[in-house]
Amino acid sequence: MDQHCYIIMYDLRVPGRNYTELIDAIKQYPQWGHLTESSWAVITDKTPVEIRENLKRYLDTNDRLIVVQSGRNAAWFKCLASNSWIHENIIK
């Protein structure tokens, strides 16, 4: 099965809640990069629906989540992931 890069973005709406389990679940994907405080990129052969369903169990009912397959172009400013990681994994 082909692997793709997916961008995961979320809004965690409960102040003070510990979302360590969500972050740990994201880091279980074969390759991952932390882009901004609440966005990550993962490389996997899973579908966006499978990723969403996996991560939903770590969210509260009022949180938000979106999973988008990465494209060929990107622009960024001061991401937490290194520029080289972004070039190698998001821009293909």
C-alpha cells in the first residue's frame, strides 16, 4: 500500500486537560513531524478516515480534528519541524 503524508490539525477546547495520549498516538505513526503547537504531519499507509478514527478516541466531544492529505506545494514560517523534514516529507 502507498504511503502518504497527512496533516493533522486539532483544537483542544478543554483548558488544562492533559492531551499526552493524543500526542503519543500521533507519534506511533512510522514517521511524524510536529509542525505547530496543534498541527502535525505523519507518513503512513492509513487513510484519512482511519487516522481520524484512531485519534478521535483521545479527544473530548467539543474538540476539533481535521486530517488532510498533503499536496505538492507548501509554504511555512517557523514550524517546529525542521525545514529539511518538511521538504522531504510534505513537498513531494
